[in-house]
Amino acid sequence: MRHWRLANQLCQALAEPFALSVGEVGVSASIGVALFPLHAQEEAALIHCADQAMYQAKAEGRHRAVLYSPIGSTDAPTC
């Protein structure tokens, strides 16, 4: 599943601390994944599905990727 590998690599890369003039900082990501044409066939609908998955990732504790699921069950590996 390439989409999980890519989403997890992105989460991990963003989690690496980096130096600013005020000190070291870090960020985390909540990523929603929606697949064309599985989840939607139009751009706006696909973005909506990914957005819903992102909110699910945030609700599950952030710093993770969630695959959109129309019935509410998600597959959410932590980054």
C-alpha cells in the first residue's frame, strides 16, 4: 500500500525537530487519505473525503494518517 508508506514518511519527516533562531521546534501532522476513484470520482468530493479522514486522525490523537471510510471505521496507523 503505497499511500500508507507515503503518508507515514511524510508524518515522520515533519516530526523531525529543526532549528530556528529561537530554538529547536517540531511539528506533527494529521493526514487524511482518500483514493481516486475508490472514494470519489470528482475533485471536490475527493478533497471532502480526505478532509473527513483528516478530522478522524485529529480525533484519534493526531500525528497519524487515516484512510477515508464511508462507514466510519478507519485504519489509522500512528506515524
